[in-house]
Amino acid sequence: MQRSWSDGLLRWLNLSLLLLYPLSWTAPLMRAGLLPLFALDEISVLSGISALWQTDRLLALVVALFALVAPIAKTAGVALVQFGILGRRALGPLGLLGKFAMADVFLVALYVVLAKGIGVGRLETACGLYLFSACIFVSVIITAIESRQTS
């Protein structure tokens, strides 16, 4: 009984990420003033990609891959494993997708540290950074738990 309850909880948590990721992409990651790259007051994942698209399309595509495609593909893949559509061996490659998504969180954190260190303008982190990071961390934990379970 305990195992089916925990399996149901993991499925629910994983499926909730499919709703929380898009919310985290629109929530502000940071509030910035007078930064050279972004002429925005609030920067979200989507507005950041849009601003990057104007200046560096390759970097915008890389960020979109890490921030949008990798997390959703991983979450959908884990859901397919949880519902028995994909085999459990798919969890290995799906874990790699989670690492790509973690790279995006690292890049945002690095940008915040650099911008604060340079002292150009004012920079404050916002709720979207925490929501996006929490989604990534929950996804990593779900995949780790799923990988340890036997079918």
C-alpha cells in the first residue's frame, strides 16, 4: 500500500511540473536597472530569451534549449516512464537532460553574481528564480527516486 501511495505522489509531483515550468518562465527572475544587455525592469526566462534573440541568436537558442526544452522534455519523459509507456532504462538519458537544465540555473546565478560584482546598476533576485530553481531541483529528486525503484 505504501509503495503505490508514494508512486502516486511522485507522479502527481512530476505532472505538476508541467504546469509550474511555464509559470516559472513568465515570473520575474530578477529586477534590473541600467544593465547594458537588458533594457527591462523585470527579466523573466522568456523576456531574457527575447532580449538575447535581438543581440545573440545562438546564445538565445542555447538558453532556450537549457531553460525550456530540456526541463519539459525530461519531465514528460519521466511521466512516460512512470506510466509504463517508456522503459526504465530511459531514466539515464532523462537524467542527463536534468543536468542541462541545472546548467541554466547556474548561468542565471553566475549572471547575478557578475552583475552585482561589477556594480552596474541595481539587481535584485525575484520569485521566478526561486520557482524555476525549485522546479529543477524537484525534477532531479524525482528522477533520482525513480531510478532507484525497481519495476
